[in-house]
Amino acid sequence: MRQCQHIKIGNLTHSKHKANISVNLTLPLVESRHQLKSIGKYYYDRRIVNVLFQKVNNPLKTFSVLEPGAPGTCRKGSAERVTVRESAKQKHCVLAISAGFFNIDTGECYGNIYSDGRLVSDSGGVQNAHFGITADGYIFAGYLSQQDLMTHRFTQLVGGVIWLLKEGEIYVDESIKNECSTPTTSMYPYVFPYSTLMLPVCHTNTLAIPETMYVIFSFSEKLTIIYPHFKRMDHINLKKFLILVTLREFASIQKSRVAVGHDKDGRILIAHVDVAKGNTGVDLHEMASILLDLGFVNAINLDSGGSATTVINGTLVSHPSDECPDKIFNCERQVTTILCVHEPECDPGDCSGHGTCEMGVCECSDHRSGPACDIQQCSPKCNQHGSTSAGAAQELLKSQHQSDQYRSYWLLSVVLGIIAAVSIIINILLLFIHLDVQR
């Protein structure tokens, strides 16, 4: 196995396409489609797979990469993993799909990650395919040096394994040669063909694996034995182990797959080949062919297998892979990062405390106006003789203040006049009293 290359500087192979931008919001936010696809070149390998296909029409306003549950949970040692449905609550995601790879022991998220303009994780130049959106309105797919991570000004970014499609052509074999295959994630395995491999089974027996078999350890407490050319599999109950396979064998395993990319019009596309537990999925070459038929131009492979999960409006629509605690039903696996499609957000999100955000537009209250509800309006009492500008509002307040002053002066004058009149009347009365006394 070659040494994984860390590239600090340099402009590495990548693709950038202008994201779809429209003046008015394009509805629906997500177009969801379902497809039953026939896969397999030969009759003995032919099978039908279930494809969940999503098209995001307003990627710059509605697409985010989210950490598990809350910001800050991707950090090393947090061991934070939650279900896709739980993470989707952060932004009330219309669509939420499992995304990046992660360390099953520490919960650390792998690859370079940006979430809403915030750098979450820096892989230090490790070479694996990435997908993201830049601040200047481009969709990015490809490889990054550590320098590129900063200069592209990402708003959203997630790492995967294998660049499936590059500019409309299948790129799987080239990616296998280029990408890092260090066994550091839940799906970065190695296959070990051993002459004799002794493994503990329930701490009492041992299992000998012949030289002609490959071994993959899985999370489902089963040891998977794969015979040459992957023609047959046996499953043996075991304790939990890390999955181990080479990058080429990883690309050849037929299982559930998730990919993210874009079409020629700059809309984000997401495909999930959803496979029920115990059924056969697709390898990455087959996945790339499916993506071509769906109109993908560029696409990268995300965390798949048992982690692959699709949630629409808070409802799980894919087959969950893991056994529930009740041992009766299947439950979705806890993962780390997700892709989230949500309603457009306002800036600021609280509309300056004077309105509510509706589909990215502030609906103002309290006699306020403007995109952020930060401009003071005249009240209806102005009888259409006021202005909605901030300067005019200030002039109105000044005028009202002056009127209050004049009113005070007038009242003072009236009071003084009354006092003077009373004083005169008193003096006249005193005069009459004095004259009567003299008589």
C-alpha cells in the first residue's frame, strides 16, 4: 500500500462550475424522484436496484453541510454521532442525507469540512475527493491542497472517497490511483488474504480463514468472508471490528451508495442507491454509470453502506441497516456530517427583531421596512404625509419634539395669563372693599 500523500500547496486537479442562480426562488426547493434500475452486464449478475434521486434547484441559498446534532461536534474526541433525522432538526431540513466519513472510535469527522462559511475540519492536504460551494457562487468538485482550502473561500464543503465522474466521464480508476487509502474511517478498509487467520469467536472458539478467502470485519457483529472475485459471501457472528479493505476492493464491493454532484445547469444532484439489508447493491463503476444516466457532470462518492440514509421532511425514506435495541426492527445508523436542503435564510436570521423570516424574505412588523427590517417607518397616523426613509423619520421625530415644546410654552402662557387675571380681579375687589370702609 502506497504512502498517503499530504499536499500543502499547489493548484490540484478540480472542477468549478457556476451554480444555478435565479432572481426569484425556484420551487420546489428539491425535486425528488424514484427509479428502479436494472444493473449487471451478464444474466447471472443482473439485478434491480432502488435509486433515490434529488435535484436541488437553489444551491447557493438552500444547501448546507451540517455537523452531527450541533456545531462543534466534529472535533476529535467528541465521539458525537447522531441519526440523520436528529441532525436535520438544526435547520428543519426538507431533505437530509448522510455525508462524510468518520472515525468510529473518536467520532472525528474526516476530510476537509466547511459548514455555512465556518471551517470545521482541515485534513492537512490529504488527497481525497471533495465537493463544495464557494462564496463567489461556484460548485467545486475534486482535490484540494491545504493552501486551496483557504483560497477558494468555501461556504460549504465535504470530503468523500473516489471522484466518480469528472466532466461527464467516469473517473473511478484514475481516482483509485490518485487518492489516499489510509485505513482511517468507517469505510476505508483493507482486505487481508491470510494463509491462516485465527480470530476469536465469542471468546471461546477460534476461526481459521483459508488462504483463498478474503476477510472483512463489519459493525453488524458478523464476520464477512468473501471468496475470490466476490462471487460468494458467508457471514459468521463476531464481535465488532473495524472494516478493512483496499481502495480498489472498496470500489468493487456491491452495496448501498450515496453520491453528490451537479448537472450542466449548476443544480446540485444527489443519488442514493438504497439497498435493503441482505440484498446486493452496486460497485462504484456501476454507480458512476447510473449517475451519468441521471445527468451528473461531476460527482463524488460519500459514506455509504449501512451509513447511507435519506430523510425527507423528517421522515426516513430509505432502508435502515442496523438492528434496533428491541431486536425486532431495523433502525438507522448514527453518523456524523449530513447534507441538508432547507428553506432560504434571512440576514439577519431574526430580521433585526422586527419581523419573521419567510422563504428567505423578512416579513416586517412594528412599522419597520427594508430587507433586514431595520428601517423605521412613519405610523399610519401620518395620513400619507410621511416618508419611510430613516432620515425622514428622524425629521418627523424632531418635528414632534418641537411641537411638544411649543405646546408646553402655550400652556405656560395660558397659566400665567390666568394667574395675572386672577391677580387683577383680587386687586379690584380689594379696592372696592377699601372704598366701602372709608364711607
